[in-house]
Amino acid sequence: MASGWGINGNKGRCYDFWLEFSECMSRCRQPSDCGLLREDYLECLHHSKEFQRRNRIYKEEQRQIRAAARKAKEEAEGGPAVAAHH
């Protein structure tokens, strides 16, 4: 990680992000000034934003599949099932 060595002995995948963040922290007045660089470094390590996005996409795909199946079932039964909403 911060040592710069990756799992295969080469430079780690997030080392460049760590260097930028570390340099920023050494010259900034407020740690919050480096918030975006910290966020980039943590995203490189954990991929949390990427996983959240993938999860949202998967859920939307599943919703669309269920809606299409429901529509096909309604058409096969001879018309839409009317639900009363109050």
C-alpha cells in the first residue's frame, strides 16, 4: 500500500494516488483541502463507489425485467390488471 510495493513486487496500483494525497497533506493548511485526493485514494483501494454503481445498475435491470414479465403476463391474460390506488 503506502510502501509502494504491489503484490507482485511492482509498484502498487494505488501508489500514485497515495503519493498525490501524501504530498497534498504535507503542504496543506487544513486536511479538508485534500479531501478529493483522499477520496480518490480510498476509491482505488476499496472500489466502494464502483460497487454502489454496479449494484444500482443491477437493481434497475432486475426491476425492468420484472416489469417486462408482468406486462407480458397481463397481455397474455387479456388485459392489464387494474389496481385501485387511493
